Amino acid sequence: MKLSTSELSKIEFIDFHTHRKNFLPETLSVLSIELADLQNLALDNLDHKFFSVGLHPWRLPSTMDNILQDCKTLGKALQLPKVIAIGEIGLDALRGPDMKIQKAYFAENIKLARKLNKTLIIHCVRSYPELISIRKQFAPDLNMLVHGFNSKVKILEQLLEHDFYVSFGSISLKRDDICEYIRQNPECFNRICLETDDSGINIEDIYKRAAKVFEFDIQELKQIMKTNFISLFRDSDSV
Ligand SMILES: [Zn+2]
């Protein structure tokens, strides 16, 4: 594990999934980068400690002609220093190419995650039964974070049951039913993460809001996020 305890003790906030290139110095953020944008962004010039690289379902091609080449390029990107996760990747029933193509890419991502010991950061819209069944069948052992959760409480329950980590941002924290569920089931906190995604809100405010709606002490929340970070990315060589 490369992230030392003293390094971690200096961290105040962890942003598990963000597209923001600016962040507070005491924040540890996982910056999500689209594979196609990687060449224009020299990772070494970015101060972020960690990155995820992936092929977002919205930006997948409409044919499978290049799937092997795309995944080979992704495989190389995942071996760059500080890249700890594949993401965001996933399934979106409302946007992106045919679900058959999204599922084929997802399957290839699972193979890469297993081969390279990476966590998967997942974008999922109206495809939770498919996601859960893929996990059960092909990847019950891999670490998966469903980011920006904004679905039904029943789905949240199923995700937690199947050992997914689930990340909340500003929209999830406005959902009374989700917040109520978390308050009633504090044991699920070991699977909950916080994120800014592409919102304009900073992670400190997300923490404050989470502490308020979950009725949780903010210091305790910070500690839990650190523990969850370590366990979610435990297989990565860089953490
Ligand atoms: Zn995102």
C-alpha cells in the first residue's frame, strides 16, 4: 500500500468520483478521465493523487468493430501511475448505443479489472437488474462502486446486498427516502461513499450536507470515508 497512514491523516475529504480539475488541497479526489481525452491531459501535470480511466457508455461507438483495440488501449492507460480504477463505465438504458454493445464493453472491462486489479466505477441508469445479474454471474469478487446513485431505495438495498459500494452526490443527498434509509440502517455506512461528480458543489459542502441528512458527526463521517476508500481500492497497487 503506497498511501501512508501519515498521508491519509492529512486528508480531510475524499471525493470518490469527480470531473473537477480543481480541488481543495486537503482533498483526495479520484478524477475521472475519458479514455479519448487522455492524450490531451498529461496526468503528471495534474496534481490529483488518483485517477480513473474509462469508456463512458454515452461515448461508446455504435458498432463493436473496435472493441478489442479500444480495450487494449484502455488496458495500457490503466497501467499508468496513479490510475486506480476503471471508470466511468457502465450501462445506460436512456443514452448511448444499443445495450448489446454496452454489455459487451462492460464484459471486457470486467476482464481488465480482474487482470489488472482495478476497482470499477459504474454509471448505471435504468439497468440495475442487468448490472446485478452481471455481477452475480461474472464478477462477485471485484470491487465495484455505483456512482451518483439516484434510484429507488429497493435498488439501493439490492446493491448493498450484492456488495456494491454506492456513492452519493448532491442529488442523492436531497432524496428524503434515501437519507431515511441510511439513518435507519447505519450498518450500511461501510459501503457508502461521497462524490462531487460534475456538480459545481465542492466536496466539503457534500460532507456537511451528508452529516446533516444522515445525522452523523462530521469527524466520524470523515473517518468512515477513509476506511471505505482503503477497502474499495485495496487491490490497487497505488493505494
Ligand atoms: Zn461522472
